[in-house]
Amino acid sequence: MTKFSPARTVLVLVHGAWHGSGQWAATQRALAGAGTASVAVDLPGHGFDAPLPTGYLLPGQPGLSTERSPLATVTMDDCAEAVLRTLRQVRPHYRRVVLVAHSAGGGPASLAAERAPELVDALVYLSAFVPAGRPRFSDYVESPENATARGQGLTVGDPGKLGAVRINPLSPDPAYVEELRRTHYQDTPPDRFARWRSALSTDLPLTLVTTPVTLTSPRWGRIPRTFLRCADDRALTPAVQDLMVREADRAVPGEPFTVRTLPGSHTPFATRPDELAAALLP
């Protein structure tokens, strides 16, 4: 039987809050057209497996602000393990594995790389949480550098009681929908945003925001890393993106970030998938 040599590069793509593997599809098509393989991960409780609050699709959305989230028991460890499972699957078949994280996906991706640096040849953070300087995503989301971010009024209910940060992508309130668009998808036209918002899930496990992630120089710190800055990001401002890079390089100086800037919003996979794919290509 003929033995085949491992292929060159695969990108493992980790989504952010309220998203799933499907949002990477256009970017994956562009990567495939350039000859680069990729696989997108669904973190626990996301994508087509995302449970919804029982009243979410009913008239009036009863209980949306009070029903405890089915994801309240999902941990940062659970999410990191989902990333590790995919890394273990692809590692034997590719010479180079690049782990890409978007937004809140930076926590689980970083923890996975810390636990198994031998599975990752390079890290890419797409406007994503980098825990090296401060261990909790909330440390940066709530920092003065992020004070001008939009979306503070999008949270539904009390995250502490729900066990999740909940949003309402199918809100009947036009003002709420427009704020959701302007926060995450401001360069996606309103008529196209209707389709994108319908694909969002409601709940982000609170643990992904509040659980500390500890990174070390000998493990996470030995992996070459790139930060893709989103220049007009209104969900995670350029100022806080720059802060995460500075603090990470100060805390773990052995492999400083290579920083590249992309135009547009927090979600370039929606409006600029070809440009994003080009930035991700090895």
C-alpha cells in the first residue's frame, strides 16, 4: 500500500462568542482555493449543537432574561479540550499546524496551546483574547482601553444568574438589532446582516469571560505568534488589542507578536473573507 507524505499546512479555526464553525465557511473556501487546508472547531454548546433558551423562538420570547443557561456548566477546560481533540486529529497528517482564534476563542485556544505546545507550530489571534498579560477576558473587556466599545446594552438578563452572557440575535427591537450590527458587523449592510444574525447563538458560557488562563514561557511562549488587528473594531477596540499584545510581549518576551492590521470590523470573515484568508496563508 502506498504511503503518502504528510500535507504541508492546516489551519485550525476557533470561533468567538455566540458564533460557530459555520461563520468561517467563506474564509475556508478562499483558503482551499489557495491550496491550504483548514478545519473549524465548534466549542461546546456552539454551532448547530447550541441549545437555545426554551422561549427564544416563541412569540414574546418568554423567560429569555431569566432562564438559566444550559451552558452554565461548560468550563474553560471543556472548551480547551475541544480544541485539543481537533489538534490531535490533524497533527499526524500535516507538517505544520496553525491554530487561529477569534475574539473570546483566544482563551480556549491559548489554554490548548499551553497544554500541548507540540501540537501547534504557530498561533494567530484575530482580534482575540490573549491571556498572557492578564488572565481573564473580562480583565481586558472591562479595561479603560475598551471603554469606547459598543454593545454594553446588548446583554440580556444577569450573567451571574444565567451562567452565561446572553444576547438576543432575533430581537424584534430594530434599535437592538442595529446596535448588534454596529458592534460586531458594522461593515455588513443591514440587509445582509439579517442572515448573519440569525446564525448567532444566544449564550456564551460565563466561564469563558471569567476563568483565568495561565500561560508560561516554556510552553505557550515558545510558539511563534501573530496578532491580526481589526482597525475599526467596535467590539474589542484597537486600543485594547494593542494593550493585549504589549502586555503579552512584556510577560512572555521570547517570541514577540508579529502584528498585522486588517481594515474593518470585528468580523472580517463576514465582509472580507478573501482578505482574511490571504492574511492567514502561510
